[in-house]
Amino acid sequence: MSLNYIWSGFFLVGFLASLAQFLFLGDTEIFKRIIDGTFDSARASVMDIALPLAGVMTLWLGIMNVGEKAGAIDLLAKLISPFFSRIFPGVPANHPATGHMVMNFSANLLGLDNAATPFGLKAMESLQTLNPSKDEPTDAQIMFLVLHTSGLTLIPLAIMAQRSVLGAADPSDIFIPCMVATYVATMTGIIAVAIRQRINLFNRVVVGWLGGITAFIVGVIWYFTHYLTKAEIEVVSKVFSNFVLIAVIAGFIIGALRKKVNVFEAFIEGAKGGVKTSITVLPYLVGMLVAIGVIRNAGLLGFVVQGFSWLFSHLGINTDFVPALPTALMKPLSGSAAKAMMIDTMQTYGVDSFVGRLACVFQGSADTTFYIVALYFGSVGIRKTRYAISCGLIADFAGVIAAIAVAYVFFH
């Protein structure tokens, strides 16, 4: 029911905010902006998201099916099952969902959003086969969703590329701050869900895996900062990310050929689900993105930022970070809108300014919680979100606090 109240609240709060601006500020264009925005959001949901997603889904679900026929997904599931069996106790050992989740997390880690989405939707579909109540998520589905919304990314390639386009002196200087912020968000998300599900995180296997992941991230940071220049970091990130992706495709095909699988037929078999999935999620995307557009076009974010600025200034807190907050506030709602906010902030305050860099760290600190809930739960027909949104927002909030703290350390 929480999604029901949130969705309704977006429209009602947006209406009240627009009515107040009309009555007290004399803004006669506010209603037109909101209605025009609903049409724009509805069109963008279909033309800019659903249709491109259909193509990407068709490709990667086909590739995924080839990987399953090759046995690669089962192999991944076996390798990581000791850890996943602790944080996903409801998923049987060696279940295909484990391999799908690993593929999703790996693609996210490398900043490969286009590949991560099909893997994630396939993982949610696999987890749904274990769900006795089809309109309500299981504990495992909530843990997976929150981990995904925390947006753990090792290489924020898209953000570095955008900074380069805008003429940043060192496009990759936000690399470490983004990694730190998104790692804090992810760990917070794991802890929040573990508390709700009473999962023991002090188990030796869990501590070993999380400690190993932490050591790996610290090692990458140390190597990149000690042995690579800023320009080399960007090049290595770009080459490594895309090399891994093409290597996965080649590995799946080679494995399938060794098993005498008809690779092309396996691809077509899996690809058929791409368009079907995209059509299934279309109403959820249109509904959520239009509601988000109402909030945005009603100007609520501007009022919220002004309120924060007033509050922090009266508390004696440095307010230099406040102009970057629109990116942080928009991020849980819409990735494309948050990206637009980030670009606008860099153009307004300077790509290498403190505010411009902080906006980039906000963009890389977490993922789009409401969009992901609508997309992933909608793809399998889940309507009741339980505590998925609240835990996702807790992770987002932790990422925002970490982003502000690390930005002051690195750039202020």
C-alpha cells in the first residue's frame, strides 16, 4: 500500500503546491507547466525509456539464455552461494536467481547500466518463482531491490564522461568520492534490511565476503591513486568495463558451443521475453514518471532547497553544499532528471566548482529508488512493497550524507 499512498501523494501535493503558487504568487502558468509536464513525462516513458529498454532487454535476455544453456549462470550461483545463502536465506542453494543477481551486481559495479537492467529483471523474475504471494515481495526480493537501489558502482563512467564533455580539468577526480559514497549507501542498505529480516551479519562467511569486498574496493582506490594519472583512470575504466562486457558475451557463446548448444536458437528463445517484459512494465513506468513530473514541475524541489538553506544557516552549519541538493533530492525519483540537475549545476556553478563536483558525487552515490521499485516489482506484478521503499530511502540518505562529507574532504 505504501506505493499507492506515495503515488497518490505526488499528485495531491503537486496540486496543492501549484494552487498555492497560483493564489499567493500569482503564477498563472503553473497549471499549464504541470499538465504539459504530464504529457512530456508520458511520452518520455514510452519513447525514451520503454522502447529503448525493449531493444536492450531483447538483446540481453537472449544473451542471458545462452549463458544459462552454457552453464555459466549455474557456475556463478555455486561460487557465490555461501555468501548469498546467508543474506538471501529464502533462496535455495544453487538456485538460478543467484547467478542472475551476481550478473546484475557485476554490471552495476562496472557502471554498465544498460546491461544491469536486463540481468536485474531476470533476477527478479527468478526470485518470483519462489514467491508464494505473488502481489507481495519476499524477503529475498526486498534485499535484492535495496541492494540494487543503493547503486554500488566501482567505476562511475557516465559521470566522468559528462564531466569531460563539459571541460573538467580532471574528469575522474570524483572517482574516489563516488565510490566511497555508494559503498556507504550499499552497506547501510544491507544493514537496514538485515535488521528488518533478523539476518546475522556477524556470521564468519558474511564478514569474510564483506571484508573481502571492502579490501578489494580499498585496493582499487589505492592502485588507481598511486599508479595511474587522472587521464589514465578514465581510459582504464572505459576499456576495462567494456572489455568485461564483451568477454562475458564471448564466454557465454564459447561455453554454449562446447556443450553443443544451438547458440542462435538459444538467443532467440531468450530474446522473445524482452518485448513482453517491456510491455508489462510500461504502465508502471508511465504512472510513476508522470507522478514524479508533477512534483518536479510544481516547483517543490526549489522550495525544499530554500527551506534547507534557511534551516542550516540558522543552525550555523556551512551551506555551501545546498545548491547541489536538487540532484540528491531528484535521484531517488528519476535518474534522467537527476542527471539533468547534475549537468545544470555544473553549468551554473562551474564543472570544477565544489557544488558542481558534489552534484556529481550525489549522482553516483545511489540509484533511482522509485523508478527501480516501479520497474522491477512491476515486471513481476508485485503491488505491495512492504518495507522495500523505506529501506531503499535509508540507503539513499546514507549515500547523500556520505557524499557531502567526502566532498568537503576532497573538494572544499
